Amino acid sequence: MSSNNHNTFDDRADCTPRHVAIIMDGNGRWAKNQGKLRISGHKAGVKSVRRAVSFAVSHKLEALTLYAFSSENWSRPVQEVTALMELFVWALDSEVKSLHKHNVRLRVIGDISRFNSRIQERIRRAEELTQQNNGLTLNIAANYGGRWDIIQGARKLAEQVQEGLLRPDQITEESLAPYLCMNELAPVDLVIRTGGEHRISNFLLWQIAYAEFWFTDVLWPDFDEHVFEGALNAFSLRERRYGGAAPGGA
């Protein structure tokens, strides 16, 4: 489904989101609270990823997008970034067979060119193994930024203009959307952020234009099925208008 198609909330009889995106925040604070190194929090967070994916599969969500590593995260201490990269490789190797077994299609969105060749090869193999699966689509946002996403799409349109294939006045939302990440999936219905912060941190700026937001103080390593269920319950009570007025309202 194209990302510019907005299905209204009432179209879904069970009032559950089709596409959920999660900003997984709080690993470092969780580790600090435990008196451990930050990487321990990231390792604990992998278990929460596993739980979230299992929950998404059992609740028949179409897509789950997880913010694993932003383009701004490179500014963290070198030791932490290196450890995160190793954890990423380990997670890809250890989880992809289970994902494949459960009919999950894995996608990595973001500028992966900055990763070393070993990580790029792991990503390619994992995506290739699961590409025919038609259950949950699991998107891992790695070296991803919402502004980067829009800019790389705009560059592709600019190339078409330069080649005479498109006039500037023909550029629309519909012409840009196919060049953005996850353009073939349903739009994001629900954004969850753990860790108590209330901001979107350059995550899916285009794709969450009409999404509902749900924030929790729970740190990501403590995020479990009950917290996820609470988010879906809250979503089911929302009245989604997509910019329109409430019935009988202004």
C-alpha cells in the first residue's frame, strides 16, 4: 500500500493499528540504574525487541518499525558505538532464522553505506532470506534520520527534473512518496516512545504525519507485552480525524 493512502480509523473493525513504530529509549538509564555499563542496557533491550516482535506477530500487525540507531548516534563515545555495531551483527545472526521461521520479513531502513562491509553483508543476507515472507514486516531503522529520508527522496526527484523527465510544478506529495523509506507499507498509525521523553528525535518525519502518539516512562529494557497492550488499548480509544473536524465540532 502506498504511504500516501490514509485509511480512516473506522475502516478497521477491531480498532488496532496496522503499522506501529517504536522509539526505543532508556537503555542507558536502565543500565545506570542497575549499576552496569551502558552496553548492558542495549543487550537487555534486544530481549525487549524479541518480545515486541512476538507481540506484533501474535496480534497480526502488518508492520513494526523500530528506531535502533539514528544518524545522530554516531556522536556517542566511540567505545559505545563500536559495541552497538557488534551487538547489531550478533542480533542479525542470532535472530534472523527465528524471524524467517515465523514468516517475518526483515528490512533495514536508513543509510547503511556508513556501516562496515561486514554489517552491510549481514543486512543483505538477512533481507534476502526473509524477503518472500508475507507475515509481519519488521523494519529496523539503522543510521536513519527523517530529514535524511526526505532529502534523499528530493534528490531523486531533482535528478528527474535535471533529465527533463519531470517539471518542478509536477512535484507533489504523490510524486515524492515512492522515493521515501517504507513507501510500499501502510502509513504509521501509532508511534510509541519509551523512557519518558516526549519528542520524535528526527524519526519518520514524513511517515508519521497522521500517526497517534503514546508515551510511557517505562525504560525500553522493561518494555513487555503488558506495556504494548496498554498502548494498543489507548490507541483503540482515539478518534482519528486526519486533519478533519470532529463530528459537530469546529
